[in-house]
Amino acid sequence: MRSSASAAANHRAAGRARSHAEFTSKLGLALEECDESLFWLEHMRDCHIADERPLAPVLNEARSLVAILTTSHKTARRRESRPITAPKNRYRRSD
């Protein structure tokens, strides 16, 4: 429960980041915590602490969240390494 709550808190914090570097960092933390939650769910299943049938949809959801956050974090890291350029003003009149 703690790692899943931390994943949600870090994901929320990423949305309020003051810089792209901070966004990327918080997103990485959210990914780590989500992956830890997935680990514990799989551990509970493998140790027969919880029944596999009701746990299956939760495991699928956790795997999906890890995949989404992994892709998002990779994209954020890739964009961090690009130089920042000003967008072109497409409404500017050419004389």
C-alpha cells in the first residue's frame, strides 16, 4: 500500500514540477514505486498470500501502469537531452 501511494504522490508531484528535469525525476520515482508495487503483488501471488483469481486484474493493471510510466519516463529523458528552440509563430505576417 505504501509503494502504491508513493507512486501516486510522485506522479502528482511530476505534474506540478517547476522544471523539465524535476518532472523527469519525479516521473522516474513514480515508475520505481509502481514497479515496487507490482513486485509485492507478484510476491503475494507466488507465496500464496493472496488468491490468484482476484489478484489477476490488479496485476494486469499494475503491469499496464509500469509500461505507461516506463514509456513516459523514456520520452521525458529523450526530450531533456534536446536543445530547446522557440516555436515558430505561424501567424506572423511576412513582409
